[in-house]
Amino acid sequence: MPKEYLGEFEELVLTLVAILDKEAYGNAIVKEIEEQIHRQVNLGGVHVTLYRLEDKGYIKSRVGGATAERGGRRKRFFTITAAGLSLLRSMKEDRQHLWKLIPQLK
Amino acid sequence: MPPWIVVMLRWICPAELVEMIEGDLIEQFHIDVQRFGPARARRKVILHAIDFIRLGILARNGMPAFNMPMAFHFFRFFFRGMKKHAGYSFINISGLALGLATVLLMMIYVLDEYRYDQSYKDSDKIFRIVSKIDMGGEILYTSFSPNALSDAIKHDYPQVEYVTRATLFGMSQALAAEKSEVNAQGIAADQAFFNIFSFQCLEGNLATALAPSNPSSIVITKDLATKLFGQYHDVVGNTLRDGRRIAAVIENVPHNSHIHFEFVTAFGPYTPEMAIWGNFGSYHYVKFKDARNVPEVQSSLQALMISRLSADPHTAGFKGTLRFQPLTSIHLDEITYAMEPSGKGNKQYAIIFTVLAIFILAIACINFTNLATVRGIRRAKEIGVRKTIGAVRLQLVMQLLGESMVAATIAMGIALTIAALALEPFNTLTQKQITFDYQSVGVPLLISFGAMILSGILSGIYPACILSSVKASSLIKGIPSVNMGGGYLSRSLVVLQFTFSIMIVSGTLVVYAQLQYIRNKNLGYQRDNVIHIHDGSKNYASFKAALLTHPGIKSICAADQNLTQVFGAGGIDWAGRTTTGAVLVHTMAVDPDFLETMKISLVKGRNFSPDGQRDTASLLVNEEATRLFATDDPVGLRVQGVNKVVQPWWALYRTFTLNRSTRRWLPF
């Protein structure tokens, strides 16, 4: 099986799902990205990426947590799967390996 | 948060996702209200919601319609429906097909009219100098201009890059090569002709082909070369039997060029008597370096011409106006100029055709949409059953939209076939040579495809949206009780459609009546059962004798020109003339059988004598000419004509009208 790749935004969202552990849903991810790395992202873009990651099996979702400020609508919480975590780790290792090869940094 | 956002989201988002997406949007809205205030938060939530219209969401709606069994099912259902309602399907599809085919052909025609002469390079910098001559009351528009123009422009107007004279040989000429002889239509022009009109040179050197140093050079087109030599390469340097040498072979003249020819010869220099301002004897084409200089050059030349005309005693009474006519507007110009080298187009026709095409397109689309809508609504039960089994809304929409799109596509296919098959007779009818290539068919095709998609969507969207929104139970019970809406819309569309149809039908009837009138109007001569053969044969006498033995042929006459298209007019003078100024009459040489053949009745005098020898100095004139001479009994009057020969003349025949306007007519 060929090695799986993730796009930059996909990797970001996947990482955020891992960070937020069991509390990752659309708004939380948008807020966390803004707070941690000061980047504005679109809710729609995050949603689409989450669904795509779920299709690929890197995250899984459960439903729950209706609150008043959501007009009584439930949330879709995402958690990272073992496959997602190992992909994230291998991507990080690849990146580090490449970083070591940059001559100016030696 | 605006409520329509929720409606929109339910439409675009899959059912299992929509609740959470809505939740996230509402939560984000509350956060934004605290951060930016309600107004900005509202704007933001709208943007966020619209941001959800993306492929990643839409495609998640699950498209079982696109898997193979469903696709088969879709087409099976479509064709079953077609078979079951064969009459309806036939009317619907063929109606749209006919409409599209008509529009396609009409747009091809109109675009071709507008594209005249645009194939020449820098066509926006090329102008023809045309004249308006006021000869003491009678105004003549002619595409000829004074012979003195070209020298004047060459010497004093550096703004003009190139100028050429050109003249059309009134009749085709016989060209003979070693093995073959063909009749061909030609022009004479100056060397600069090929600098002005960009013709692709296939062989030879166009830069020197018509130089004054090679007066016997001739440039021929690819087709003529093939006719003469059987091939169009390796022909340069060959001489024709009359001694003319082929200097170059060029690509054929494009069919949408206002000037047509098969060969070009060098334009000989004018004699001093001919190169005067009062002699409007040839076409002049100019190419500007910069088209912005046109008005300046035009008014300057105009002033020069007026001063020269009044300086010459022969033309002192003439008032001439010059106009630089843009090359691309020659074909559809509002003014009809005499001596136009080929059939002129009619801008009004082009506009009428465009409007008609829009009407027909509208009728075809409305008709298709209405029929399909009505049938779609009749399928309420089917849709009810589908819903009960578990069809998703999007599936239903896709199915109904898909069916009308397929029907529209079939109609388009038929329309294309009809148009392709009809192009040949269409070309004959319109005297064009349009081929089915991208150049001439591209834009009309795009328009028809647009109409096809539009009518497909329109006819599908209504039943699709309405029916898929109604409860399954009420659908199955029969025609849904809900107000189906759109009743207004479809009724007004029907009214519009009928209005258009009535307008077109009555318009056609009026035009038909007009044409009938033109056809049956008594022109003073007989047009039925007369044919015209163009032949430069020198053995006319034996040809005529041979033909007369045929029982189907009643009479034959020869003439130097075609009666319906007489070239050239000359000034005349007569004894006892009381008016001054030039008087132009059209002349034509005919043989004694002319009157018999054309069934022209004599009013006074006698016809030419049959042996054709004694009457070389006699003339026949029409009644219009008599009016001109202001005499009751013109028989015997002496007329001084173009050739400066004094000619007594003999007979008078009934006026005949040409081109709906009365022209003076005087054969000799």
C-alpha cells in the first residue's frame, strides 16, 4: 500500500483533534487554531476537512453535548484514531529528518 | 441568525451532518455577537453559512443515482416514459429540436453577414472610397470614385499607407491554357492591392506580380489554377494562350468577401483624358497607417475634388461627395451604392433575423418547458412511491432534472443533424458557402447549447422542487392538494408563446404577400420560362440555329449584358434638348429577337430588321427615356450617345421597371 499523505490543512486539523482530545468539534477547533497559532480559518473548511479525515479513518466521531447557545443542537465530537496518531507521528519524523538535512542549520 | 440560513443548510447538507453544522454556526454566531456586535456577527454568519456550499459537503449527500444499477434504472425509466407517452415525447423533443435547428441556421446566417470582409488582415484600417454625385437634382450613390484619386493620394497623403485602383470586368473572360479553356471572373488592380488585402500567396511573388513593369502578368486563384492546369503548384511562369504570364497563385477569395474574383491583372495607366476628377470610373481602396486619420484625409480630398470639378468646364455642375467606407461595413451598409461588385447584404434582414431567432428560441424553450412541467406534475404518483421506498430528495431532483436534460440533449442532437443536413440547401437559398466549421458555427452552437441547458433545467426544476417537497402520502392519493404555485408563471408563458407565434406567422404572411407582389408585378417584360446562358462563344449564329431546332425553344436573343443587372451608364445628348447637365442612360446591345424573347411590346416604330445589318445606327428606347427627351414622337429623333455617333432611332417600347425603381433604358 502506498504511503498516505495529508495536505497542510488536513495535518493541522488532525493535530488539533489530537490536542483537544475528546473535546474536538468545529467551533473548538477554529478557536484553538486562532489562539495557538493566530490563524483565521473558516468553519466550513474545518468541517469539510474533518469529514474527509473521518472518511480516511484517521478520526472517528460521536454525537452529544447539546447546549443552549447552540439552539439545542448536538455537537459532533471527533477523536483521533490509532491510524491517525501513527500517521501524524510518521509525518513529524519525516519532517524532522528533512530538517536535519538543511545545510544552513548544521 | 436569519432563518433562511437554516432552510438553505437543510437543502445542501446531508441529513446526518446538518444538525451539528447548524449547531456550530449558531455557537459561532453567539461568539461573534459578543466579539463584534450583532450586525457584524450577522454578516459573518451569512458568509460562514454560504461557505458551506462546497463540493466537500454537497458530494456527501450520497449520490446513489450515479451508481451503475441506478443509472440503468434511470435510463430504463426514461425510455419507458418516452414509449408510454410517445406522442407527447415526439412533440416535445421535435419541437425543441426544430426550434434549435432554425435558430442555429439563422444565427449562422446573421453572423456570416456580420463577418463579411473581416478575414482580411487589418480590415479595420482598410477603406473604400465611395461617392455621392449630385447631377443637378438626381443623386447617384456609387461605389466608384474619381479616376484622379489614386495619383492625388499617392502624392499628397502620406497618412494613407497604400492605395489601389480596382475595376471589375463586367463579364467573365475566357482564359486559355495549353490544354483547357475556362471562363473566369477577374479584376484589374494596382500592385498595392495585395498590400491592402492580405491574400495568402501559394506560389510566385505577390510583391511584384502586378508591378507596372509587368503589364502582362496575371495572378490567379488556387481554384482557377486547378481548372487551367490541373494543379495549383508549379504553374507560375506558364503563359496563357493570349500571352499573359502567371505571376502568382493565391488562396481562393473567401466567400464572405464583398469582392470576388478568380484572377487579377495589372491596372494599366490612365490616359490623361481618363484620369480626371469628373470620371467616376473605378473602385479605390486605401489602407491607413492609423485609422484615426480618416476624417482629416476625407475632408481634405473632398475639398480638392470640389475645386477640381468646378475647374473643369465639363463637370462644373457636378456636386460630388466622397466617403471613406470602412471595409467591414461595405456588406451591410445602409446606403446601397451602385456598381457594387457583389450582392450587398441588408442590415435590416440581419436585424430581423436576429429578432426572429430570439423569438423562435423563446417559443421553443417555453413550449418545451411547459410540456415537460405538465408531464412532470402528472408523475406525482410515481414520485410518491419513490418517496415511500426511501428516495432522498436530492435523488428525486436529480432524476427529474436529469430526464428533462436528457430530453433536451436528444433534441439538441436532432437539431444539429437537421442543421447539418439543411446547410446545403440553406447555402443555395442564401447564396452563401458556409461550411460546418468552428469559425462559422461556433457562436451559434454555444447559443443553442445554452438554450438547451436552460430549457432542460427550467423544465426539470419546477416539478423537481415542488414534487419532492410534498409529502409522499398526499402524492400517492392523487394530484396533491397543495397549491402547486407556478400556475401563474406557466400561464403567462403560454400567453407569451402564443403572442410570439402570432407575430411571426402574421409577419411571414405580410412578407409573403410582398414577395408575391414583386414577383407578379408587371415589369414590362416576360420573366417566365426565360433562361440566361452565359457564354462567350463566337459561333453565336450556328449555336442559335442549332438551338432553334429544338421544339421546346421558342426564341433566342443575344445581349451584351444581363437584363436584370446592367452595368454602366453613359451620358447622352439629343437634338432640341432644353435641359442642361449630364443625363445618364443605361444601354445594352441586343439582337433583333430581343423583343420577341422578352415579350416586350412595341408602342411605336419598328423593331430592328432581322438581318441585323442595316440598323447598326438605330436605337430602341423605353417610355421613360421618351419622357426624358420631352417629346411626344421620339421616332426619328437624333441622339448623340456615348460613342459620339449620331444615331437616328426607330422605335419605342413599353417602360420596364428594374429593381422596383424605374431606370431609364436605352438599347442601341
